Amino acid sequence: MEQSENFDNWFPRTDLAIEISNTLKLNNNDQYEIPGVEVDEDYIEDYDITVTRVSIKDEIGEQSMGKPRGEYITIECSAMKENDPQTHREIISLLAKSIASLLPQKEKKAMDVLVIGLGNRFATPDTLGPKVTNKVLVTRHLNMKTPEAIDESVCNLSSFAPSVMGLTGIETTEIISGVAEKTRPDCIIAIDALAARSTSRINSTIQITNTGISPGAGVGNPRKQLNKETVGCPVIAIGVPTVVDTATLVTDAFNQLIQNMLKQVERSEIYDMLKELSEQEKYQLIKETLLPEISDLFVTPKEIDEVIEYLTNIIANGINIAVHPGITIEDINKYTY
């Protein structure tokens, strides 16, 4: 996770800004306003989609959230992980608008965009990034070979998946920096798998941010930051939580067990004591109780193969529509959906 060393607030493992802001409110009260942070929420009832924008405005907000200042847009919908083309179209439209709102402004000439698929293509929950790079509409080579066939309605898009350091022996950001130095994109869009605090958000949440990303952060193995300072151009990061750590999963089960016990038995000192445990105390208790062999494991749903395909199409189409002004979802779906 991308948390600063002086970050005093405690959180279970999560890469989602919305979960951090929710935890801060829960630890204080529902009316609590986070210093230096603005949160706006929009609910689309027809599709049961929630769009939340967390804006970290200043250094105080950075300290409160433990994340760099910038915009964090979250799209949540349980149908994201189901075979629901109609809802997927709506999510794609919202995703495209969110990406477009974070793209740097450029006049006249078509924008140069580099799409990076972070992750290990040999580990199913981590294949989202590489799969998206295979689905985006690559056009940079067309502009180089047949420029007369390309107008301003299509951007110059290139993409690649640099794999992970464990397979290449090279820091991922170093590879991307080298490519960016040669291709000189106006913007990089990086896609990666994340980790979530809430199991309900697994495979049903997309986070879009203009603050960059730390490859490997989702599984607690963060590498060198991928942002404007390290690669020389703005970086938009798109992530989906595909895993949850074991301790978090067991803590959720523990909370549910306590609630069920309190409903079925008379109040007693031991149950009152369990109920009064803070989230941090529960998490630490579970973490210490679990065997070392399983305490650092990550869990993903059994249908992850199918869900990754849905998410790949959603994110690839969202990027295509956002960066290619002249292309609609109807055009793309003729060939890629």
C-alpha cells in the first residue's frame, strides 16, 4: 500500500481511497469531514451503480489519507462481475467519462497515450493489466506508416505489458521509463490488480486516479512508484481489487460470528468484550492467531477466470472511448466485445 511513514491512522490492507475515507469516518462519526479531503457520491439507481470521487486537496489531506494528493474516482457495481452486457455498457460509459476527466488537456494535435498492463500474466488474479493491453485499439503504428488515414478523432495509442520483476529481473518502472523516453507520450494509463478491505468490493469496483501507482502494492510487494516524477508524464492508474488478504477475510467472518452469537444467546461479559473490540484489535488478534504459513496468503473468488474477461472488456472499452474522441462503443463492439 502507498502509505506514508508518518501515517498514524490504522487501516487493514487496502489500495482503495474510498475504503480509507470510509474507515476514517467510521472511526470518528458519520458526519466527520476529513481535513483536506472532499468526497462526492453519485448513485445511479437504474443500474445500481455508485460513483464516488475522493479529492485529496493538500498536504493535510495527504497525511489524513496516507495517499498523494489528486483525484480518486471509484465505480462500484456488483453486476460488474456478472454476465450483464447492458449494465456493462453503462459502466463503460462512466469509466470513459472518468478517464477523460483526468486526461491532460492538449490542443489540436492528437494525444499520444501509452497504455501499460501491470501484472503477472501467469497468475490469474494478476492478469487484468496484460489482458487489457491486448484489447485496446493500438494506432501509433498507423500514424507512423499511413498518417493520411488517421485524423484527430483517433489518438496515437501504444501499449505493452512489462511483466513483473520476479520474471524479468528488472524494476518495472525502469522498463516503462525507457519506453516513455523513446515514445514521449502525453500520458500513461496503467492498469493493475489491487487489494481491497471489503470482500464485497472484490471484482466489483474500479478505481481511477491521476496520482500514479506502485506496481505490486496490491499484494504487499510495492515496487518503485510509477508517476509523473519517475516517468516524465502524467500517469492515470486504473485498478480493480481482485484479492483480499487472509487476515481481513477471517476478521469479516469473526465479526459475523459475533453478531450471530449476540442474536442467539443472552448477553454475557465475554460477548460484550468481543463486541467492544476495535477493528484494529480484531485484525491484530486474527493476524497473530493465524499460522505463519497462511497469515500472508491472498484469496480470490473461484470464478476469477470468467470475471477477468468481463473486467478486461469493460476497462479496455472505457479506455478506447476516452482517448479516441471519434470512436463510440458501437464501433468498438463490432470487433472487440
